[in-house]
Amino acid sequence: MPIAEFLTILISLFAITDPLGAVPAFMAVFGKADKRKIKKASAEAALAVFILLAFFSLLGTFILTSLGISSTAFLIAGGILLLVLAFDFISGKTPRTRTVEKEPSDVVVPIATPLLAGPGAITSSIYFTQTYGALATISSIIIVSVICFLFLFFSYGISRFIGKNGLKVLSRIMGIITAAIAISLIEKALVIYGVIRVV
């Protein structure tokens, strides 16, 4: 497994899941809970992220084929979806695909999905498996899931250390990275269709 490919997937999935962006929402739901409950909620959210992304990573191509969707069309759709997500990150809005209910509820919804493992992360997992293979993608998903657990479990400390403005700045940086990934997907599709040529 080439380390460059692994790092590409890892950094991309980290940017798209944006666990830092989930910290305020997690605090809103579990900020006043005891440490044991926070640890359990963080673990359940991270496990749900892993299961969702791994499931679509391994079976996504089969699902697309069964629906008669070409991989090239999927690249364009995924690129557009990620671009919309990136604009929301950069503008400081709560992403439209990641709306959070402000009431205590099961951690899987809305923290794990759609906040962390939303349509953008699912789309990217399928693409990375198609492009780089299942081993590199699943390995990256495991690490990203662990990172999600750590960010959620230490959400209170992170929120106090970075502050609201710091979280906003980092979220915008994740948005720029996500936008670059989105443009890359669309560019690959246009090259396949022969609309543009890579210089």
C-alpha cells in the first residue's frame, strides 16, 4: 500500500468528515453529561462512522452498478455534492447535508450521520475504493473513525482551547481542501468524457 495514496485518502476523509466541526454540535447534545456517558456516546458515534463508510466503501460500486450508474457520472455527482459542502464550510454555514437537531437524541443521528459520515464522506469512500483500492481506503476509515472518537471525547477541552473563532477558521480550511477534492473529481470525469485534456 503506497504511503502517498494512503495519506491522500486519510487527509481527504479527515477534511470531509471534519470532526472539528462536529465538536459544537456534540457539546450541545452531550456537554452536560458525565464522562462515562460522553465516552460511550463518542465510541458509538465513531463506530457508526466506521460501519457506514466501510459498508459503502466495499459495496458502493456494486450498488452503483446495480442501479445502472456509471463511475464517470458518479464522479461528477460526487464532485458537485462535495463542492456544495465545501461552500457551506467556507461560508461558515451549517452544511445543508449536515443539519443537526438541537435536542438530545441517539448519538448515531445526527452526530455520526449526517454530521460526520454524511453524503460527502460516503461518496468519497466509494470513489477512493474505486481509485486506490479497499485496503488503503478501509485503513484510512479506521484511523478517521478513531480521530472522530478522540475529537468527540475531548470536545470540551478542544472547544475551550481553540475557541469558537478557532473552530470557524479550521472549518474554513477544511472547506478549501474539500473544494479542491471536489474539483479534482469533476476534472477526472471531464477528462474521461474527452471534454478537457490534462496538460
